[in-house]
Amino acid sequence: FIDSVGIELYLNMLNEEVAKPQGKEIVKEEVKDEVPLVDVETAIEDTYVSDTDLKIEIHKKINMIDSYETLKEIKLELEDRFGKLSENLIIYMHEEWFEKQAKKLNITKTRQTSNFIEIYLPSELTQKIDSEKLFMEVMELSRMFRFRMQAKQLIITLDIIKLDKHFIYYLIELMKLIENSIQKN
């Protein structure tokens, strides 16, 4: 259920249900219906942690990831408490970091299929980047990237079929390269 509605909405619903029997006034927070930019597995396997409260705690911790340093700290903490992380859980953690990087750059649109992922850079961001520098650096990262312009937006496509590792790792590196290619005025 958490995976289907998202951790924030689930926690809001849980808090409302706990407050009702206590007679507390329920203050409705505006919940943004945020859809992840990319689709990865976010379920925490019962073989890792079976307790629902602990799963919620892990989801909360993962939701705090906003840098590589935070990701490493949370990874170490989870491994210390619960044991070795599965690859799916590590990918989920990286997906959260990718989402924060994209949000920082105002990237709000992607398109994902079983063959590729397209990242739509908003026109304001497209105008600020050194596209030649970005292209050269991205090609060093992987030849599976393609670039095109549409309606003043740079669209970067990553073909995901024959990658050496999960696509999320390439997208994180892409976000760093985009950030580094922004021209300072």
C-alpha cells in the first residue's frame, strides 16, 4: 500500500487515523501528487525487514537522501541495523537522490519505456547550459545517450537495453554533468 500511494501520503493518512480517536483536530496538509520521474522498484522486501513500522522508518530515511554523502550515511546505518542491502534497495536509494538532483535543476518531465528514458530539460535550463561541453562529457559517460532539441527544450535520451549497470547510475552522473555545464553569467 505504501508503494502505491507514496510514503508521504501514507504517513499523512496514518497521522489522521491516529488523531481521530484522540479527538485531536486534524489539520489537512496539502499533499502534492508527485509522480517519480523514473520508475524503479521501491518495495522493501520482507526478507530484509518484515515489520511494517520498520519499513516505514526505512522509507522515511531514504526520502531524506539529497546527496551522495547522505546516501552513504543512510546505507551504512541500514546495513549496520538490518544487514546487507539488496541491489533493489540500493537502486531505490539512488533513485531518491536522482529525484532530488532533478528537482534542484527544475527538471519535471521524463518519459520512460522498456527501451529508453528521455529527460526533458526545461527551456530556461537549456538556455543556461554549454551544450557542446555537456554533449562531449555525456558521450564519455556512455554512447547510449542521444540529444535532440524540441520547442527550445533539450531532450536527452538514454537507451537502457544494453547498459553495463542499472540506468539510475547513469542518470545520476547525467545530473552532475548538467549542473557542471551551466554557464555562469
